[in-house]
Amino acid sequence: MPPAGHAPTLLFDTFTTANGLSQNSVSTMLQDQRGFLWLGTQDGLNRFEGTGVHVFRNDPQRPGSLSSNYVLSLTQDQKGKIWIGTGGGGLCQYNPLTGRFRVFQSKPNERGSITDNFVRVVFCDREGRIWVGTEDGLHQVGNDGEPVQRFQHAPTEEAGVRHNSIRAIAQTVDGALWVGTGEGRVSRLDPRTNQLVPHPRWQAASSITSLFPDLQGGLWVGTETDGIAYLGAHGEAAQVIRATNQPGGLPSNNIHALLLDKLGTMWVGTATGLARYRPQDKNFDTFLHAQHDPHSLPGNVVQSLFEDRTGLLWVGTEAGLSSFSGQPAAFASYPISKRGGGPLWAVCEDVAGRAWVGTESEGLVCYNPSTGARSEFRHNPQDPGSLSEDHVRAIWFDRKGRLWVGTQSQGLDCLEPGSTQFRHYRHDPEAPYTISDNFIRALYEDRQGRLWIGTENGLNQYDATSGRFITFQNNPKDPASLSNNFVRAICQDHQGRLWIGTGGGGLCQFDAQARKFRAFKANTRRTKTLSSNFVRAILEDRTGTLWIGTEGGGFCRLDDAQQGYFTTFREPQGLPNDMVYGLLEDAQGNLWLSTNKGIARFMPRTRQFHNFDTRDGLLQDEFNAGACYRGRSGRFYFGGVSGLVVFRPGEVRVNNTPPPVVLTEFRKFNEPVTLDTSITERHLIRLSPRDYFFSLRFAALNFRRPDKNKYAYRLENFDRGWVVTGSRNEATYTNLSPGTYTFWVRATNNDGVWNQAGTALIIVVEPPWYQTWWFRVLGSWGVFGVLFFAYRVRVRQLLAMERVRHGIARDLHDDMGSTLSSISILSQLARDHQQHQRPEQASHLLEQIGDSSRRMLDAMDDIVWAINPAHDSLDDVTARMRRFASEVLESRGIDFSFRVAPSVQGLRLDMQARREFFLLFKEAVNNLAKYAQAKEAAINLLYERNRLILKVEDDGVGFDPNAPARGGGNGMVNMQARAAVLKGTLTIQTAPGQGTKIELSIPLDS
């Protein structure tokens, strides 16, 4: 909001190498179909994502990279592929789907190639044809790399070396294609002759640098040293505009870029700044770099201009890239301080629209925005009628036009209309009706014309008739008195009630007739109370609702004065800061609040906040209490630590366009992953079990203050709800279970407008091999097989056990039954002999009974030993064998040796094998003792080649194996049967007079 006669200021947001650009000199720009902004520099191609930049450079070691880092021109075809003209690297085509570049370069011996690798300009016309300008003519290139067709001027004798050097290409509304050449000509492509035909009525003396068509069919032309020209569509004479030293003139004849924006404004990029053309007076507004202004143009050498789809304008300079709105900045400031800035504590506006401002150290300042005139009132110790103090804390114009000024510590001053001398009101302890304190903090005139003064020692009412002050102060003994003497804010509602905001005593409602106060205070034990006892601002809106700004508690809405119910709005609801210094209402019923973090606009109906700070053009983010005012002119004033912010609420534009949301990068273990299809274009990605740590980066392609974009994401089937990340644009996940997930991300623009649809990516986490369906099927069959095998084994064990039981029962029945039967018979006979006095016969029978009993006990002992699992070890078997052989052979006087090989130790026999093995051994030893008549015997137990071998040898009389068995027993037959049960072989080597050798060999795994 500059003074009359001054050009409105523009707010430039600048991006440089410090923000990620590969190089500050931006020579060309393009916005693709997705919404990315592409920037050509002298050190690579940059894809601008708002808050981040992805740089593409030439890499000789990587196929499919950019051919040259010197990027001169960009265009996009109708299929979405980007064409890049480079300085020395020829023509490149970028495929967004694969992220790879295809290179077209000059091949002198091959027809259909471009003739020069220095490509100054590329252009896609409305028909989708690609045009390429080089030093040797205009080329048409097929979208898929079809052969190139070249177009040139007709040869002439006066043609120079730059006759066919194409520097710019444009298409007018009639479809005609125009080129600008290095020789200074503007030529049209004649489709009938396929030649370039120069414009007949104008030629520049220097190279053409830029062409831009208008909607009337005309063509704007920028030159290297001859300014700009306009070529009409109907053959009228060219209008040439050259630089002058006069105000409003073109700043330079060295034109680098032209842009006609959507509003019809012509912008000119020159070697000495950015110019905006005013056709109504044919003058220019020039914008230059200001050294200490971060929102000025970053550099004066403008190389490129561009307008994106949202109407945001871009300027590329040698010192960086800037975005700006072509409309004037909504927020302005007045030059209140002569020192360049300083704290302000009070502000108001008079009927003439002049701003009156109370400063901290420069007194009272009056500024006229219409003329730019500034006047000030300062304290002068030599002038009793001067301002009492240079630190002004409150200002108010009453209905009679008197200006009341409250100072920091020197009381109250009054300036009558037309006067330059102040009348002073100070506290006098000796006078009862003076003002209660010299520290003035608030001034307010009610509808009855009463002036109320808030001080640090109570509330005062000034009686203009008597010149007396009536004081209201806190009385601890009177609950109906003022709750606190630090009075910070005063407001009268539509019912005539006076509301007082105090510094520590909460909010007070004052009944002027009864002269009683009712206090509303914060109470942590109750809900819906005032949020803080330190009140800084009070406002009644058009609906009669009372709003209270507090210190540290946000702001409150009074819902029910009778019950003392409030609704509080703080940072979690969207307020930028809980310190609310000022409250104003605009014509639409919106509230404007000043805080320590900028200014907030609050819509009571929707409860929506729009927050503004220095990034939006505010002079400062931190404001001061009491320094706010709504003027009759429609201007809003907010004072802060650095000066005064002035604006009209209706001119504060809000970006209502939801931003496109895209994925920009996929990482595994914090390392970028190159995919066969760009992550931006992919809809599905598969992860192996080893990819248990990955990240996704995303961007909202809103470039209006993109650092204010906000994000929220959610991984379906994992996150319970949306994860709100603020401005952080990355999501990381670890150790996801196998399955299918959908990653959703959505974003807001700088003004909090959400793109609710967002974008999505399906993520499939593959299971490890042992969790795959086929492994589970095989595993289930395997488990079934194991269980079935275990079942069969168990059945075999049970059958074997059953057979053992049957065997034991049979043995018990055969051995024990026959033995007991014989004992019974012998006992009967012995009793008969005893009765008939035949003692010798009875004694003989009793000895037989004893022998039978001992045999039965031995058999029972063998059975009990065999079924005990503790004796499965061969160590126990050999010990019993040794003990048995010793008892039997030594009692017969036979010397024997018993040897067990070390390899036998640790071997085990199951119950049945152990029993059969021991009984076979027992049978062999019994036969040796009874029939061999041996003097020596040898027993050996060996383990060789997975077979257990038992050898029993003697030097006895031997026998004929073919002769009937001695004793009439079945010993040999039983031994063969037991060997068969053990699946072994039993061999007997003997002959009469040659002793006997028995060898048993049975299979046994170690």
C-alpha cells in the first residue's frame, strides 16, 4: 500500500543453491503435466518440487543420463515427454515413466539428424509437433525420433553467418510458426515452400532473444540491444520501445525474456531488472534487487520468465529463482520510524484516513498514506505543551475529535483538534480526583461519551465536565470490586455493559449503574472457563458475541455470561500462537488476531484458520498488545516489534486450489533406489523379505510459499489412522508383515486447503520362502507324513510290545506252568513216600523240587531283567553275561576268559533283542557246562561293520552236529530260532574230540 505515485511492491520468494538448486543461473522453465517445475541451468536440469529439488546431470558412466549439463531450452510434448535443448550435447528427450533420457545428436554423414549440437530453443506447437532451433536452421523432430526435417531461409547474397541461427520460436493464434534469428530477423515458416520468410517491415540490428504472441494475433519481440517491439497481426508498422533514462522507461535495451501473463500484463526480463509494462500510459514499473530486502528480486540480470498453471509468476535470474504474484502484495507497512523500524504500541486512524502511531522511543507519529507525509510529536523538556513522554502506549480519538494519548509512565495527554500543544493529566497523591496512576495501558470511549482509562493501578472514568477522574480499584474485602488493578483492555457490548480485561485477574463485567464488578477467571478444575487470567484484547462482533484474547491461553468466545461458559481456541485448533494481542472483525464477520507468530484470520462459522507470517509478506511475526485498529478507510492496522502492518482484509488473497500430490523418491535403508518405472508413475511396488526398512518421499506441488504445505499419510492395513506430519514430507516403515498394503498421502497448500484424494501406492511385501503358500502346502503334507509315520512307528511299537507280552506270557505259561506242575506232582509223590516211611525216595523228590524252584526263579529273573528299559545298554548286558558265565563255569571248574571290545561300549539293544540275545548266550553257556567236559572256555564280544558278534569257544569233547541232541532237549533248535528273531546268523563249528565254536552275528547300528 505505497503512497500515491509509487509502484506497488511485489513480494519475491527466492530459491537458490542454498535451497538445492544445482546452479543459480536459471535460463529456462517448464511445468509438466504432473505439476513439477523444471529448471534449466548451466549445471544440470532441476526438477523443482516446492521444498526440494531433484537434479539431473550428465554421467558418462550411466546410460540414459542427460547429454550435457548446459540446458538452454525446455518443452513438453502431448505425450508428456520433456524435450531439452543443450549447449553442445544436442537434443534430449526425457521419459517421465522410466526416468531416462534419449539423446539426438548431430551425425554429419547421416541424413535425418539435427545439424548442430548447440540447441538454443525447443518448442512444441498446438498440433504436438516438436521444433528445434540450432545455428543452422529450424528442425522438425518426430515425437518418437523419426527423421529430422530442416527449414532455412532462401539463400541471399547479403546473408550473414547467423542468417539461419534460430534463437526463439513462437506460434501465433492463427497457427503460424515464427522464429527469431541471430541476424535480427523475425521470420514465418511458409508451409507451401517449407522456407522461412522474414517479416517484410521490420528487422532489428541485433539478435532476437525472445518471442511472445498475444491473443490479438500480434507478436512481442525481445532483442539483444534494441529493446522490444510489437508486430501487429494486420500488417501495421512495428511499435518499438527502447530504454530511456526517464522515470517509467524501459530499464534496458538488453532483453532476455518476455511473458504475457493470463491477466494480459506484459513482463520484460532485462539485464538490469524486471519490468512490467503499463499500456495505459506506455510506461514501465521496474523491480530491482535490494540488498537488505529478502523479498526483493534476487538479481538484476533476468534470464527467463514463466507463469505456472495457478497463475504464479516465476523469474529466473543469474542469482537464483523467484516466484511472485503479479498483483500487489496485500500486506504493506508505513515508514513510521526514521530509524528503519522499531516497536509500536498503539495505533488509530483519524477521519482523514491518516494513521496515528504510538512508538516506543520516537513519540507520536502521524502518517498520511495519500501523500506520504510524515509528522511527529516528541517530548521536549523545554516545551511544557509537548508530549509528556516519547514512549506511547495508548491512543484514542473521541467523538469531539480530541486525541487522547496514554504514555508509558508520564500519565495521560490530550491534543485538541487543530492544536499542537498537549494538556497533561497526571496522578497527584495529594489530590483525590486525579488519575490513579501514570502508567497508562488502555483508552476507550463508550457510547455515552465517557472516556475510560486503564492503568496499572485501576480503572478510571474521566468526567469532562468537572475534569475529575473516578477511580475503580481492587478491594480484597469486596468481591464486587475490580478483580485486579492491571487494566489491559476495555470494551462496551451492545447491552451497554463494560468489559474489563486485567493482567492476572481475568475478565470483569462492570455494571456502571450499580458500580459493581463480576469476575470471570480461569479455573483448571472446571471446564468451559476462561483459558487465562491475563486478558490482552476484547472484541464484540456484529452478532453480539464477545471474544477475548489472552496471554498464553489463545482466545475465548463467551457462550453464556450468566453461567460463565467459554469456548477456547488455541494452537491445536489451528491458531499459530497462544499469545493473542489484538482482535479485529472484518466486513465478512471474520476475526483477525495478532500473535507472536504472525496474524491469523478466523472464520467463526467454519472455525477455520488462515495464518499469515513474514513468508506471506508481513513485516514481522511478533506483534504488541493494544496495537491494533480498524479504520474507517477499511484498513486494518497491527503494530509490532519492527513497525506497522497495514492491509485491507478483502485484498488478502487465499489460495483455494488443492495441490497435486506426488511421490518423489523411494529408498531402502536410506539409499535411493532406481526403479524401472519412476516412483511418481508407479501404482504398485513389490518388496522382498530383505527389504524390511524403506522410506517414501512425497511432495505437494503447490509453489505458493511451499514451505507452508502440510502432509498426512496412512498405510492401510498397518496405520490405524492418518499420520499428520506437518511440513515433513517423508514416511518410513520397518519390519512389515507379509501382505498387501496401500500407502495414501494427501496434502494441503499454503492456506490449509486439502487435496483429499491425494495419491496412492500399493505395496506388496513378499513372504519369506517358509511363509509362502506352496511351502505351507508342502509343509502341511510333510507334517501329515511325519504324523502318519509316527503313527505307523507307534503302531509297530505297540505290536512289538504286544508280541513281547505274548512271548513273555507264553514263556511264563510254558516254563512256569510246566515247572509248577512238576513241583506239584513231585510234592504229592514226596508226601506219599513220607507217609509210607520211605525217607530216601522223599528226600530225592524234594531235591528235584528245589532244582525246579531255582530254575523257575532264574527264568523269572531273566524276564524281569529283560523288560527293564534301564538295561538297554550293552554295558548292562555284558555285565550280566559275565556274572552268569562266572556262576555256571566256575562251579564246574572250567577256566574261562570274557573279553568285550571297546567298540561295544555305548551300544544299545531294545527289550526283545536284549532278551533273545541273553537267552541265546545263556543256552550256549549251559550247554558248554553240561556236555562239553571242557577245561577252558573263551567268550568274546565284538562290534565290526555294524554287526554285533558273539563268540563262545571251548576245548571240550565236541559232538557230531548231525547226531541227535544229547539230553533229548531242544537247545540247538531254540538257539537257531532266537538267532532268526535277531535277524542274525548262528554258526556252530564242532566235531567229536575237537571242541566247539559258536558264533552269533546280528546287525546293529551304532
